[in-house]
Amino acid sequence: REAGPHVIAGQSAVGGGSFPGALLSTFLVALDPAALGVEDLTRRLRVGSPPVVGRVGDGKLLLDPRTLTDEDLPQLAGAIRTALEA
């Protein structure tokens, strides 16, 4: 079992509208919630500031950073750090 955040290959939905059901290959950040549990980590991130929404897969919280800018990364890192420490 890999400890800490790590990058994995994955897919992400394009969205509805004119291309429903389409998937893009992407890379995801997988967060292992350890003793916290994936449901609690997911809840803490959703109610945090800024709110962070991911999806659960294989017992990990998966975040898709494809729409983030470099300027977003420090805020995201801070939100994750706060959620894991709380």
C-alpha cells in the first residue's frame, strides 16, 4: 500500500451537453485517508475553505487537477493539509 498522496492514471468525465458520457484520459491525485477514513476526509474537504470535491475509488479519495491553474495549487495543498490534520 502506497503511503501519502500519489499520482495515478485515470479517466475523467467531459460532462453533459453535446458530449455526454465521454471520458478523457488524465492523471489523478490519490489521497489515502489512513485512519481518518475516506468518508470523513471527503466531508472535511467539501466543507473546508476552499471546498474541494473529489471522488472515491479503491478506498482512496481521487482528485482530478486538470482544470486547476498553478495559482490554485497552494490553496488546494492547504485545504488538504487542514483536512488531514483536523
